[in-house]
Amino acid sequence: MGAGNHTEVSDFLLLGLSEDPELQTLIFGLLLSMYLVTVFGNLLIILIISCDSHLHTPMYFFLFNLSFVDICFTSTTVPKMLVNIQAQSKDISYVGCFTQIYFFMIFAGLDGFLLTVMAYDRFVAICHPLHYMVIMNPRLCGLLVLMCWFIIFWVSLLHILLLRQLNFCIGTEIPHFFCELAQVLKLACSDTFINNIVLYVATALLGVFPLVGILFSYSQIVSSLMGMSSTEGKYKAFSTCGSHLSAVSLYYGTSLGVYLSSAVTHSSQRSSIASVVYTVVTPMLNPFIYSLRNKDVKGALGRLLSQAASCP
């Protein structure tokens, strides 16, 4: 049958990472383990920040939101893949696929936005320490997070509304382990010119602007640190940025890796494997970055464990 209207499509087929039964068992175990570590680790960060009054500061308010977004980001793709492997099925419904695309774009975009906001927070803390609490007041922090949600909500909704106008062939196979917008657009039977233009513009704006914001913030931080005479003061000030810099490097490094792997290789399987690092490994490592490299979080975790141990 030729191209059909999208209302005729009941489901898509996700090809996954491998069709080898033995590899699928290994993939299932690895993904399940990483997913549980991601959820537990980020929930622990959320619990620590909620329970410890010492961490009720702007920086940890943003970290709280980042941990929540990371849980949602991973939960958008991994559970469906685990269910498909367990059920030995490749199906994902038309509505389910579009829903997955929508939430994937929201939480992927929020990750980048929150890292930018956290960079601005570090800029204010180091370059304007005397006015930090005045500038980064609860109202501004709340508005910054709401603005991130507002922007990415409408951008993602625009993509979905345009996607709904396309026609797809029945039995369409997606060479990925989740419904990725770029892959789905390649499989459309109708013209995707407008969709691709919007995708490229949105990717440029939502990818470049946050990165420029991060680079600008750190250029100002470095400039401010260069003006300090005390080496100890420089180290102490910059040490507060260590965890954030690691998270930024991981986020943009893996994102760039996925893009390059898609551009250089024509193998959809290799591209899918690269995407695992971006969608699963990065959210899993963020709690370790912010706990192992952060004295405040480690201290709060110690106090939380002490309180739990002292309870009858």
C-alpha cells in the first residue's frame, strides 16, 4: 500500500538497539540497572535538598529541578524500551510515539536551559557576591524556571502540531530505540520542508543560545577570578563551579557525540548506541557529579543518614 493519511496509522515499529536475543537480554539488564540508578540517585538528591535547610539556596533550587527533569527525561524513553524487550515486541502506538517525541523534546530542552540558569547563578555568586541573595531572590529563581518551562513547552507543541499534518505509511519502521523527531520526519510520506526548517531553527536557537549564555557566564567568572590577588580565594571561588562544569561538559559532549555519529556514520545502530549515552548515561552520572564533587551535598547526606540511623 502507498502513502496513507496519518489517521490510518495505528502504530510504528521501533527497531531498538539489536535483534539478537542474547544481546537483548544483556541490553535489558544494563538499561534496567542504569535506569534504577538514575531514578534512585536523582531522587536522593531531591530528598537531600528538600530535607536539609542548609541547601535551601538558589544553586540547590536549580539542582533540585535538574534532578527532577533528569528522572523525567530518562523515563520518557527507557521504560518503553524495557517493556518492548520483555514482551518481544517492537510496537509503539501513533499517539504513544508523538507523546514520547513531545516529552523527550521538553525534558532534553529543559536540561540545557537549567544548566544555563545554573551558570548564571554561579556568575552572580562569584562576580557579585555582596548582592547575590538580593539578585537571586526566590521570585527571580522561580521566574527563571517557569520561563524555561514556558519556552520549551510551546516549542515542543509547535513541533507536534506540524508533525500531525504529515502522512505516514502503514508499518513504518523507526531505526531507533525511541521515537526521535528527526528519525520520524525521515519516514514521512509527505513533504517535510516546513518541519525541517522549524527543527533546524529550534535546534540552533535552543542549542546555541544556552551554550552562548554558559560561555559568557564563565568568561565573566574567569575575568573576575583573574582580578583576585589571593590564590586560595581563586581556588575556593572556582571550586563551587566544578560540579556544574562537569555536568555541562557531559551534557554538551554527549550531545555533540550523538550529532557527529549521525553525521559521520550511516549506521542507524551506531547512532542509536551513541544516543544511549546522551539519554541514559548522562542523567545517571549527574547525581554522582553533584554528590562526589560537592562538600555541601556530602555533608547533607551525612546528616540525613545520621538522622535516619538515630530514629528508633
